[in-house]
Amino acid sequence: MQAHPAAQDQAHLAARSELLRREKELNKLRDELSEQRRNLPKLKVSKDYSFHTKDGRRSLDELFGSHRQLLIYHFMFPNEWEQGCKSCSLCMDGIDGALPHLAARNTALVAVARGSFEKIDAFRHRMGWSVPFASSGDSEFNDDFGVTLSEERREAGTAVYNYRECRFPVSEVPGLSSFSKGDDGAVYYHYSTYARGLDPMMPVYQLLDLTSIGRDESNGIMNWVRLHDEY
């Protein structure tokens, strides 16, 4: 068997070997962070949140279905928008095929948006997603989980996004939250992530990071992203 062509270039091999060492360090650190995340204190959810779904009004507990764990993607789509957020849609494109695998690990995933259920479900059908959507409507769910920021607090610079106060330019922001059911039957909140914490939900970025050009985004702005039926 012939040697890998890259192995014939010692400079490339040396650089790749050093990069592999750092990649393994990152993998080890990722495993350590995942364990630390799993060990975060869980908070009992005491508020009765209600959502509009294809099956009518449902509680947070009912969004679990038959599963023990629930992931909620906070999808940016208020009523005043004509269509859903393109970066959230990029996440949905990557997540959609994961649903049966998540279910096999006793985990449900639901996308929750603030717009009316009819509007967001029509958009889901347009995009061809299997991910179930639910509307949080005018409930306090989006506010409590830091994905709808009031105009008053944004102008005052006291809006909290990604665990810090900031003068955020828009009222709707993305995120993902994790919940579980305890042995007592209660729902517990476990973890939320926002901003770059959502990178793992976008497989296209993980693939682009393997190329020589990479993401090719100036200032980290996703100007190139479109809804997948608009390219």
C-alpha cells in the first residue's frame, strides 16, 4: 500500500501532527466541559407555561411526549416577521435528521417561537422540516429564558442575553434550553446556550471549518446565509 501523499511532504506532516495534538486537547476539554455541563444544578420549573401546538394547548410537561428529556430550540419568529429567522432555519436544517436518533436516547426536541402557531407551522411546512413547532404566544416563556428582550431594557442597556447585560439591537434572539423529568414527575430546567453556543447545531459550519477557505465571514456576520429554498 502506498503512503498517503501528504506524508511525503515533511513540512505538511509536521504541521498536521501539531494540529492533531491540539485537536486532541480540544476533544479532551470538550469531554470535560460536557461532564461539567451534566453536573450543573437542576432547577425545578414551578411556573405553568402553556404552548399552542398542532394538538391544541399543551403544557411544558406535555411537550416531552413519552420522553424523559426535552430540548427546546428558541426559534426567532414573532408575528410581525414575514418569515422565520434564516440562522435559526440553518439550525433546523441540521437538526431535522437528528430527531429519530434523539428519540432513541429518550429525548424530544421542539422548536418554540413567539408567533402564532398557524404562521410558524406554515413556515415549517414550507421548509419541509419534521421538527415539531410550538407557539409560546404572549406567555412569559420567551422572557424567562432570555430570548425576547423588552425595548425598554434594551434601550437602557439592561437587557440580559447570554448571561450578561447589554444594549442589544434586536428584541428576538436565539437559544437552546434543556429540561428533564425527575423521578418525582416534576419538570427540571438544566441548561441554556446562546450565540456561539449554538454552533454545534449548524453542521454546515462544522463542515466549512474543515475547508481551506473556512467560513469566510467578515466580522462573523452571516450575510451569506439564506433560507434553503432561496439560494
